[in-house]
Amino acid sequence: MASFGHFDDTAKEYVITRPDTPRPWSNYLGSTEYGAIITNNAGGYSFYKSGATGRFLRMRFNSIPLDQPGRYFYLRDNESQDYWSSSWQPVAKPLNKYKSTCRHGLAYSIISSEYAGIETEATYFVPIGQTFEYWRLKVTNRSKRSRQLSLFTYCEFANLWDTYQDLVNLQYSQFITRATMEDGILGVTCNPHYDFDGKDLAGCARSWMALTGAPLVGYETVRERFLGIYGGYASPDVVVKGQCSNFLAEGDNVCGSLQANISLEPGETREVIVLLGIGTVGSHGRKTVAEFGNPKRCALEFDKLKQTWHAPLESLQIETPDQDLNHMINVWNAYNALITFAWSRSASLIYNGERDGLGFRDTVQDMLGAIPLLREGVKPRLELMLTGQLANGGAIPVIKPFTHRPGHEKAPPLEEYRSDDCLWFFNAVPAYVAETGDIKFYDKVLPYADKGKATVFAHLRRALEFNLERTGRHGLPCGLAADWNDCIRLGYKGESVFVAFQVRLGLDVYADIADKLGKADEASWARKTLKALDKKIQKVCWDGEWFIWAIGQDGTIYGTKNFSEGQVYMNTQVWAIISGAATPDQTKRALRTMKKRLATPYGVMLCAPPFIKADREIMKATLFNSGIKENAGIFSHTQSWGVMAECLQGNGDQAYEYYRAFMPSAYNDRAELRQVEPYVHCQTTYSKFNHNEGVSRVPWLSGTASWAYYSATHWLLGVRPEIDGLRIDPCIPKNWPSFTMNRHFRGNKISIEVRNPSGICRGVKILTVDGETVSGCVIPAGQLKNNSKVLAVLG
Ligand code: GLC
């Protein structure tokens, strides 16, 4: 087992030292305005706002390799006629002669190479607030003789600015493309039928590309001419020959190859800058090149980018005895949470952009990771999601951020409601209020998606009522189209135990909020309702050693000793505990069962054994191969709930063991096993029920990023904002002697030190703020000042 790179926390980078990673390892550039993906071999694509309908830079999905084409620099030695690329792929020179390093940073990547005495360093980023990308290339001659090199850029423009149309609409899209050259700037039109007023870039279907720092000596704008009809990215015709043909595309696939010839004396470095953006040469290109097309400005923009992205990370920094955890929380998990918050499930190497809406439940959960980092910055998104709730309390399953019109949306047909959607508000909304102290947020009036409006507090009540008004034979909430688990369709007649626990938690949280708002009637309604629900839960949901999963429409009980497939289900064990429904005895047994039946070295399986024969109409997981995703796979998203359930019992060692099992950085030295990026979370890992045990899939965009960040910072490390102040209640491994956390809280920077002299997991014995003792574990907000020092001693 090998490692392909290491974490550099000082630079806030992950450094890939071997380019032949088990899969392409990717990163994000840009913003939600101008989005871009790049891999360690410079593969990837770009899009304006929507990966689906704003796609302008092409990458062909699910090919081999998984990440071509992208943003390439080809180099050619005009004496030897040898050629290579500044990233290992696509030319792929033998690795005993070619050295490559990729530094993935926050919203930038730097790919360096050393080959045949020539060093290159390519820096890719989108400057803050701009709609173009920089590819800055530094070329250094490390050999002892002068060198004559030709340099060729390469990328492909997606036809029709549409990821799907680019693949299928060939009889049309390839006859309307056009390339122009104006003042040495390449102009690309891929749909002349879209009018472009020079301003509104949405769907403008026009791009431009320029190279500065060396004279332009040629260009190639048709893919087939550059690569050759039977050529490929590894050996493009033009590079082999060393000369572009200066042909302007009028049809076919437009590519962006700009050629420069440079001669380098020994030790000499040359810097060329490629700018690639959207709009026309006249509307954006010329101006941008004039203003940004020089090394000084490029360096300035790069510094600004780093400062902007590094700033939110300063919100929470830790130093624990576990370096792997430090890498994740201080840099990568935080960044992963921000990226997931930004892009939801739309664009990655797996999600090809076609899903550009915000899945309701995912987006509300994504908030949890972003709240400590962005604070008030998440408010617009939170409000958007609240306006995705319908007047009946349910939700539109997918919010279309570009066209969403609160008050005017159509309610979905009955069979499309998910039973869990709005219940996630009980995690996100209180977390937002606790972080910011903005208790008035509960009084804010927001429209429902279809009709009417109400305060945020009333939105929360409607969320509970939606499920309380839709119950099955045993009085538990109906499962509807899905209940977090997309693979369970219980409908109106089946009942979801998971949602029963969510409702229980919701009622509990609602009662607490009502207390704070002085709404005694609401609090007592919630507590009364909770009591009644508890009775039903206790009557039907306990199976003796664990909680059942669900009740099907025909009365079949899933997740019970009497049903051989999916006998034990993780979610109901941990949510019984998180929601407070489980008795102490049930808690002990449920956690014991989970460990015995579901825990593996790579994480806790969602259920076991896998489904094979179960009713497909209800248990859709049957369709998946055994041991992956919802069919007895290790679902990363849920791992943090296991951690939280253990923390609630004070089992720091167990919680930490579960956490490390799915923590990407813990696999850095055996990255081949997991295959995907060791610096980001993923959706799922194959379990022992599959030959691929340990292999992970779907990196970056998953609810895991948010929950993993939240469970580590708020539960393991135990620093939890509450309306009244900051709770300090860590639950750590016994053998940790101490840890520190520097955290922003309501405008103040606070440093927290936790000492563990007696080697226990949980229990704060002494708590002081700036030397003054605090009773209990919650430091009143008013007692915290800027630079306050908190000391907590466990014992
Ligand atoms: C995927 C979906 C998420 C769902 C989960 C479990 O992660 O994005 O919405 O809850 O699968 O089915």
C-alpha cells in the first residue's frame, strides 16, 4: 500500500507527488458564478452558473482516463522533436523520466513537471469576482544548453453550452460553431442563435482565449486538426509536427490551441499567461487581457484568491494529538463543506452538471458544515430553502435556484413527497441561530413555496404537522417516496421509524425554541405530542436487541430478527439515541448490536445482511450490488450519526474509532485501497459483502462533508454554540492528554484549551474563562470577549 501525496497544512494544500493516482484526484476552481473542476493531471471542465446549461469547457465523462480533456500545455523540444505535457497526462511520459507534483489548494491547483531538463509550473485559478480563468505557466531551462521550445495550449469548447446537447445533438451543434481571431484573441461562438447583449453572460454561448508573455505564432481551432482524426490527446498531430495550421473553425468541434515558440538559455525562466473567459472578444476578452494579462496582476489576483478562501478557515482551527484529524478540520473538511454547500450535488467528476437544482434534504443538511465557517453568510441559502417548503409543511424535492419563485411554485403530486425533507430544518435552523445569536430569525416572515407566508417558527411547526398529519396504522409517520434513504419507498401506508425519530427530535427542539421565545402554549403542545409519539415508538419499534427499520404497507416489518435481509439498520439505532427516544437499556443494546452486526474497519454498514429477495417496490436497495450504497454498503453520510450517538453516551474511544474509520486522511498511506482523494469525503465505501471491500466512490459532493465537520467539531471536540452561549463538552479518546481550538464566536476570537489529566473521555470538571470559573458546561455569550481564553479540565 502506498501514498501518492501528503498534506501541507501551512500552505493549506494537498501535495500529490505521484501523478498515477488510483483515480484522477480533483479540485474546484471558481465560484457559483464561474465554476470549474480540475484534476491532478489538468483534466476537467468549466461552466457558467449551471453545469448543465452553462457548460462551455468540455470534459467527456466516464471515459478512460476519467478526466479528459482538460486544460493542457504541450511542450515540444524543436531540436529533439520530443514532446510532453506540463501535467503527466495526457502525453504520459514514463515516470522514471518524468516528475510531476500537483498542489491542490483552496480554489486553485498548481501542477509542476520536470522532464528533459525543463521545469514547468502551471497555476490554474479563477480570480475572485471574475468570469475568466488563468492558466499561468512558468517554464525554466534547468539544462546546460539553450533550448528551443514550442508551447501549445489545448482545451475543447462544449457545443451549445449544454452538457447534454454537447453529447447528443451532433447533427445540429457541429454546424453552428465558429472561431475568430481578433487582435490575437481567439473568439469562440458555439451557438450564434443566442443573442448576446454584451452583458448578460447566461447562455451567451461565447468564449474567448488569449496568451500573453510570448508572441502568438500560430493557432488551431478544430479538434480534429489538432489531434488528428486517428490521433488522441497523448500524441496530437500538431504537436508531433510542431506547427499549427492557423485554420479558423467554421463548424465541427472548436478547440483552443494557441502556439508560442520560446527559446530559453540555461537557468532562464519564461512566464506565459493564458486567459480563458466567457463573453466575446469585444465584450470581455480585449478588456480583460489588457487589464489582467500581465504577471504582476496575475500574482496579485492569486494572492487575493488565497486570502479570500483562507479567511473562513480561520473561523475554526484545532490542534489535537491526531494530525490526520487536524488536516481534515483545519483545511480539507472545512473546504469540502464549503464546496458542497456551494455546488450541492451538481458538478464533479461523477455528477456531470446535469443536476443543477438543490436537492431539498441534501441542501438543508449541507448548511451544518457551512454555518461555523460562513455564519451570516448562509442566511440567503437557508431562507431560500425555507421558501421551498410548501404551505402543507412538505417540500419541493428539488429547488431550482435560478428560477425558484416563492409563492408561485406548484406543489408536487402526492406520491413525490419525501417524508424527511423539512425535518432537517430542526438541525440547520437552530444551528444557525446558535452560531449567530440571531434569535429574531424565528420571527422573520417568509413565503411558502406555493402560497401564503409565515414566520420561520411557524414554518417549523408546519414541518412537524406535515408528518403528524400523515401517519400509518401504528401512528408512526408515513414513509412516502423516501425518508433520507432514497431506496425505501414506503408510500402512504408504510411507516418510517427513522422519520418517527426525526419528528421526536423536531418536537424536542421546537419545545426548546418555544421556551426561548416565551411561547408556553407551543412548548406544551410540542411536549404533549412528543409524549404521545414516544408511547407509539415504544410499542412498535423495539425488537429486543435493536430498533426496527420500518413497517411496509402490507405490515411487513423490516429490520427485525424475523426478516433475514437488512436485519439491522444503522440509522434507526443511532437516531433513536440522537432523538432521545431510546431508554438507557435500549441505547446500550442498540449500540452493542450496531458494533457487532454493522461495524467494519472501513466504517459502519448502513444495514446487513444485504437485500436480495426483498420486495423491490419497497426496498429499492435490492437493485444495488450487495455491499454498496444503500444495500449494506458503508454510507459515509451516516457515519457521523454513529459518532454522535457514541458521544452522547460518553464513549469517546468508540466514537473516535468510528470517526477514523471513515476519515479520508486516515487512509493517506494506503490510498490505493480507498482509491478516491484522501483529502475529501465521499458518498460510499464498499463493505465486506462485495469484492471491492474498502474501495470508496463519489468523492466531494455528499452530505458526509457537512456531518463529518459538524460531528468532529461539535461532538467529539464538543464545542457547541447554543442560544445562550458556548457549550464545552468534549468526548475524546482517553489517551488524548489535551487539545486546543481557536474559534470565532459572535464576533470574538476565542481560544479554548482542553486538558485531560485523568485520561477520561468525557466530563468537564473545571471550566474557566479568562481565569474566572464558570459553573456547568455552557459559557454565557456575554462572558466571552475578543481573545478570551477558555480552559476546560476533564476529570
Ligand atoms: C444520496 C442522496 C441523499 C440521500 C442518500 C441516501 O446521498 O443525495 O439525498 O439521503 O443518498 O439515500
